[in-house]
Amino acid sequence: MRIPRFIRNVLIGIPIGIAFCDTVGYVAKVEGISMQPALNPDLRYPDYVFLNRWAIRNQDIQRGDIVCITSPKVPDQTLIKRVVGLAGDIVDTRGYKISALQIPEGYCWLEGDHVGHSMDSNIFGPISLGLVTAKATHIVWPPNRHGLTIGDVDNDGDNELVVGTTEGELYIFKGSELWQKITGLGLITSVAIGDIFNYGRNALVVICDIINSQNLEHIDNITEINELSGKMECVHVQRIPTNTKIVLIADVDKDGANEMILGLTDRVVRSYRWSSNADLETGKLIGLNKWECTNQIGTVTLQHTGDGTPTLLVAQPGGTFMRIKCNSADCHSKDTSCEAVDYQTLGISRMRNQNISTEIIGDLEPGTTPFISTLEPKMPNYMPKDKSSKQNFADDSQLGMKTSKSGSLEFKRNYSQPVIRKNSLDMTGEHTRDFTRNQQIVKFYNPADSSSDEVDGNFIGGKVILGEFDEEFNGKFKKKKDTLLPSFKNFSIDDKNKNKSNNNNNDTNNMNQHEKKDKDLNNIVNSENVPKGKPYALATLDGTIMLVQDEVILWAMQVDHQIFALCRLNVTGNNSDEIIACAWDGQTYILDQQRHSVRFQFEEPVRAFCTGNYNVTPGTSSPSLVYNTFNNKIFLYYDVILPSMTISPLNPMKDFESEEMQTLKELLGECSTNEKQQKMQQLTEWLLYGIH
Amino acid sequence: MMSNLIDAHWFPLASQGNIYSMTKLCSPSSSNKLLVASLKRKIYSCEYHQMTEFLRPMVKELLFTYIPSGAEIISIDAYNKSDTGESFVIGITIMKTSTDTIERYLNIYTEGAIDGEGDEGSSIEATAQNCLMVELSYTPYHLYHTVLPQQNFTREVVWLISGSDYKIHMIREDKLSHVYSESSIEKYFPELHDLQAIALWINIYYYDNYKRRVTAVGCECGLVKISVINMMDLQVSQSWLLRYDKPVPSVIIFPHQNFVCKPAFINANTKAEKCIPEDDIPKLNIVISSTSNAVVFENILEHGMKRDVILSGSESSDCVLCCCIADINMDGQNEILLGTYGQEVLIFALTNNAWELTARKLFDAPVHSISYMDITNDGIKELIVLTQQGVHILQVLHMYIFTYI
């Protein structure tokens, strides 16, 4: 009997195909949220993963692998989970009947990244290795998922754009060009730029997840500029928890040194600080604190309270957040447990979806709100004191007095965000800005970076590098070299002692001064009423944006777009930050703190979004919006400057003298407001367009 | 000149408009409005509301009655019947094509004849519900309104529609029956009779206290007809025919200088000045923009069509779609603004007796229409640009106003 060729091919092909799928692997769509954010961060665009069956042919799995199992409860269901523990490990369970157990031979412990939304070993118990059907080795679709940030990675004073992809490629864009591309980093979940080494220069921190390399480990990869090649080079690799979602570099315990804050997908926030050995090249990040949140973490942001104490705000589902206080004094006394976590519901979670994911952004520059004005009158109170206690700073203090407002665009652009925030709160903005003005240099290594220098022990060779700065800043900057000690007077005793041992490194004065001022300020204001903290903003995926100050909602608004990113940017150049909220569909809201809004529709769905001051040409940075689309394109809008958030009519009477007002009044005669407005309109038109 | 303009507002259109789809609603007593029609039936009105510290733009869709589904809006025009109040007449030409027939209408919206009288509550929404339809036997193009001076000095406003039947039609209201109907154009506009071309743009300028007028028509075939008419005997005193090799989408007659009436309340004791000098012949210019470039004819009443100046630079930005005359730098002299398919607005100003391209501004889409009106009601006019995508409202930065003065 002849079988037609086509049918014969099919008949042969089917068994081969089945055999291939059974032994080598196949591609499957990921459903559900249990592995967020590693898989399916946005449910509307499901991920496709390649399930490798070959890799598990001898049940050879490692901790951190993402594997597929046959559900022990519903055998026709396949689950995708991450391996947390292998046979012999003792795991700390969450919600399981035993709080800790040792995994027996032939079993493993699997958990979903999205804690609390996952059917995993915390429900089933240890899972037999026989149920493991495949290992997810590749995300087939979407092709990549990006971490975005803008900052000065190469310490040349200009801000660059850093893009990390899920394929382990790291792109650094400088000006209008791709400056550097680093490959082979694995799935990059987050990138951050900051002075993590606390030596006055920025480094790039890349959180990546090497999913398909041999050792299958999750790596925190810190790269830093190499002086010789001028390009970035990996200087430190360290394993950190596998499920890191967010990284933030900031000084959270007010000790002057930057910490690295990690937000993990299992509700945990951790802080690390760089601890170096004798030379810079060796050292490692030492875990400091661990805080547990009640729910899945949205974003982590730094927020200063009214008295200048830094706190961490951790967004929680349903428009709520946790406030974490980490006081350095406590840290010293009690090594690890210095946490004070408050859960803030903001009292408005009534109609809201309790589980909706939330974004938060802290430390918004308030500009001309009462917050600044309550502080400014106090300046004279403590400035003279400053002056007398340390004459060496006289120059600086006077400079500080001259300028009344902090936070100009010019000085901001040279710093990574967290550093600025801290400094501008301490009103160091005046100092830095004055340097720019006086020396006519826009491009400089921020003197305030020295403020993020050591205080509590993690001192690293800052002297050498800061020496270079001094050469660049001839003149004024050098004068300040020989001061250190007086500024520490107001520090706690142990701080002071510690720094005494370092006092041949004279470069930290800037920060010390600020710290001192800050303390003075605190002393004053604590005796009176506590000043208000900076406002911060929250946004939920269901479209609620709110501005909050000291846990009081200043305003809230509802938009009909799904907000997934919340950033800050000063687009009006008026010292106060605007809130930029971006929705998945590209709708972008620019909101000022008075709730005036400007909308911008980006024409494509957005995968990732960030804002910042980007240098398109060296030396001049401009407010920029960066969109990463699902088509592998990044759009950067620069010079995003609005003259004002609202449109006002011409008010010619604004600058009138009293006699001019009198003349105008006579001219207009007695009339109602409506008539008066009409008459003013006619008069203005005649004056402007008529011929006289 | 363009750098001191800021984007005050922008709103998108659901479907694109054309060069006839923007008009303004001005009234002395209330805020000025802008009407923008889009092809697929949606008509938006835009105005500014004064809040305590700022202006809030209000864009809303106006629901005009008797625009059947599937109809397309071709042109929109409006005027205010009342000198003091707000009594708008809005004309909209629509076309509805079905498989075998094409229906074309002019819908005229006015407020109710009796019940709207002196009623403060009569709003534009109410006007939109009060429709009078005129069926047209031709495809309408430009919808234009003009004053029809009559011997007894009452000024009637009539509609002029250019049609695909190579004619211009006049639609006039029958006062007694309150019905609009076509009447013979020959009697009132002899210069527009027997055009034998599809007029793309009509512009009529009255001067000498309505004793004379200049009529200009630009046609699809490139014909431009300009006539000077003595209103007393309705005789064409002068007439010129020009032929271009491209369609002429815009012809505008404009005075060399703008005259703005001095507000009546100034110098109330002295006799009110005449704001427009009556006796001397005004220097009138005509700008003709064919799709390739734009030409200005200076002082046509004195020199005829002899002193022509080509606006150099107007050919640099694709074809010119629309034209607007505005004193955008507030020097008393008019500037010429050209909107192009190349998404640009070009501004030509008269400097040292020569028209020079002084500024150009890029927009997001081809520019269909430009208007210069005071939408913020503060005495300063705003530049309003209708593009294929939406409407841009550009406001002069206030700090620059003082540099102009």
C-alpha cells in the first residue's frame, strides 16, 4: 500500500517531534503572577520561556534555578517555580506547618518569587525531584526587559544613560552615541549609579541574574570606571539574594556613607555597605540590615523627614507604604537590629484594590511651599554660630547666605540623585551652586561627593582621588583643605573619635559642615515644632496618583491609565520637582505639586521608563524622559522644559505702581468686574495692536 | 518671533480636518471660542476658563444635531449676529455618501428665533440643537460668510459656498419664513458670477465704510480672480484674472496696517475718534498662495496687480495649504503666516519694504489652518494652528510683550 508522501512525512515527524519535546525541551507560555518580577512583570504581555528537559535528565538542579514541576495536587497542572533549597538544606518556611525543616534526600524546596501569590513548597511541602519536568533556561519572549537609569557613570560630570537588558547586555549611552556595551551579565533586573564605594566617585551597580551560565548563580555585579581605557570595567562581583528587584544607593542611616539598598521580591529590604580592605580593589559589601515588609515591594525610595533623618519608603500594594528608619546611632550600638518600620495605610484604602501594585517616589523638592519658608528664617540663628566655631568655613557660609534658595538645575545635573537629595535638604545646594557660578565650570566633580565620604569606619583611599579634584578646582576649593576637626564637634563621641583617626584625610569637610548645620538645625527645630518633611508621591497601577507630606495626603487624583512608573524631574526650572507618572500605554503625566498636570502621549506601549538630566552634549544636561518600548527601541526626549505648568492670562496690573493703578482706575471708571475685564481686554488690545 | 511663543494647549482630533475645518466664535460679552470640526462628525469647541490664578482650557465635543452617521464634515464657518451679545450662527457643510446617492447639506445652526431672545441661558449647546438644513445639489467646498450691504444700511450676513459645479452659491435667509435658500448671486455679487472654476478660497474685503469692496477668489485650476466693486451701483470697477499652474488654496486681502478702535471709554469727554480713516484709499495687499509658493501683491488699489513679490522661502517647505494674516509681533503691521504640508508655519514680515522669512516653526503634522485670535480674553491674541493631528494653541510669553512695547 502506498502512503502519500505528505502523510508519511507527518507520520514520521510527529514521533520525532514528541521525542524532541520530551528529551530536549520546548517553549511554553508563562501564566500567572507567581514568578513576578522575573517572569511576567506585566501580565498583558506574557512571557515565553524555553523549558529545557535535557538539563534535568539526571535531576541535576541548583539553587536559584527556575524549574517546571508537575503540581503535586493537580497532576495535570504544570507549575514554574524557583529552587530555594536542595536536599540537606535547612529552609525557613513561610506559612508552612513547620517553621523550619531540613529537606530530605530526593526532594527540593521551591518557591515563587512573588511571595504570597504563589502555590509553592510553603503549601505543598518539599517536592520530589521526580516531579521536576524541566528547567527554564531562557526567556524566549519578550526578547529583553530592561533596567534603565541616568547618571554619571564615568565621573566626567556628564550624565549617561545606562540600559541593562534581560539578555545580560549592558549599554551605556553617552551623548548621542553608544559609549560602551558589556555582554554576558545574565538577566539584568536593576541598575543603579552612585558612590557605593564611598570614595567620592560614582560606580555602576548592576543586579544581574546569571540564569544560563555554568555556575547558575545570582550575582551582584559592580562595575566601575577603569582609568586607563576610559571604559567601564567590572571591579567587584558578589552574590546576593537571588530575587533582587530594586537597587538603590543612598545614605539611609545618616552616617555620611552610602549604603546599597536592595528590594527583594520576597518582601524583604536589605541594606549593604561597602567595606574595603587596605586598597580599593578588594573589599566587599557587608550586609547591615534586613527589614521585612508585610507585602510585595513596589519600589524603594529615600525620604528625609522634616528634621533631616533619612528614611526608606517601601511601596506596598494598595497605595500603602512602609517607612523604615535606620538611625546610625542605633546601628552602632546594636549592630544589626536598628530598624523601626511603620506601616502607613494613609487612611484611604477604602475603595482601592488592596492588592494593586504601587510605586513611590520620595524627597520631592518642594520649591516654594511652606516647608522651605519655615526653615529659612532660622538660618541666621545658626549661621553665625557656624562661623565662629570654624572660621575656615567663613567663605562658604557667606556664600551660603547669599543665595536664598537651594536646588538649582545646574548643580543637580552633576550628581546621581540620592546624593543631591540629601545635600539639598541640608541646604548644601547653595555651596555647590556657588562653585559653579564663581568658577564658571559646569563640569566638575561634585565637591559634595566628598560629603558621602566615610564616617564610620569604612574609610577607603579617598585622599588620592580627591587630590585630583583639588587640582581641577584650583583656588577656592583648596582653601578648605586643612579643616576637619571642628566640624565634628557636634557629632556623637564615637563618631568623633573615629574620625580623629582619619583626620589626615582632610577632604570631608564639606559634608561635615553640612552635617553640623543639620544638627544645629535639628537642635533648633526640635525645640520648636517639627518642620515638615519633603513631600513624596505614590501612584498605583489603577491610576491613583497622590502627593503626601508627613503621612497627610495633600491631594490625590485618579487617571484612567495604568501607572507603572513614577519618577521625578524638574521640568519647569523652578526648584520644585515635578512628578512624572508613566502608564503602560505611553500616557505620561507631568504633575506639579499644586496638582496642575500636563499630559504627554508617547505613541507606543512602554516597557520601562525613567527620567533624569541627560547630557546630550557634554557640559549641558537637560531634563529628559526615556522610554523603552516593546520593539527594542529606546526613545529619549531631551530638553523637556515647560515654561510653566499652567497658562495664565496677561496681568498688566501686576507690576503697576500705585499711581499707575490710580490712573487706570480713573480710565476704566466705575464698573462691575465683568465690565472691567472687558475694558481691560479692549485696552490691552488697543495698546498692543493699535497704532498710536 | 517664534521662540517667544509657548505651547499653551494641545488637543488631538479623532479624525483629521481640512483647511476649512476651523472657525472662531467671537463675542464681546463672553469668552471667545474656537470651533474645530473633524472629518468624521466630531466638532470640538475650545475655550479658556479663568480660574483664580490660571486659565483652564476647556475642550468639549459639541453635539450638533442633524449630522447623520456616516456623514463627513467638509467645512465649518460661524459668525455672531449680535454686536453686543452672543448670538452665533454656525454653518456646517456635510456630505453623506451611500452606495448610489450622494447627499450634501448645509446645516445652519442658530438659536431659536423667539424663545432665545434676550435669554442669558442660550448657549452654544442650545444653538447646536437648532438646525435649518439646505440641501445642496453640488459638493460644497469653502463655506464663507460676508456682509451684504443694502441701501437702507442694514447689514445682512449671507453665506457663500463654492461648489463642485464650478459656481459660487449664495445662501440667504428669508426673514419672513426664517428659512435659508439659495438666491441669485448675480444680483449681489456680479464678480462671482460665471466663474467656471471650482473656487477653493473666497475672500471679501469691504473698505471705505462699506462703499467699496475687493473680492478675491482662488480656484482649483490655478485661476485667481480679483475684482474691485463699487457698492453704490454694484459695478465692477476693476478686475484682474491671474492664472497659476497650481491650485490656489488661499487668497487673502489685507490692509497694510491694522486699525484697532480706541476703546470708547478712553477720552470719554472728547468725541470718539474714528478708528478707520474713511477718506483715503487704504493700502491693500493681497497674498495669493498657490500650493507651490506664495506671492504678495502690494497696494493693489493704486498699482493694480503689478507690484508682486514672491515670498522667497515659501517653496522650501512642501506645498502651502493655508495662510493667515496676523500682527504677530505687535508692530501694527501685518505679517503673513503660511502653513505648509511640510508641517511648518512660516512667518513673513515686512522689514525695510521687503517681505522676509523671519521665523519658521515645525509642527507634528501638516498644517491645515491657522488662526490668530484672543482665546484667553486678556487682550493678547493667541496663535492657533490646526494640524492633521490636532490643535495647537500658542501663547506669547508675557515677558516678551514688554519688549515689544
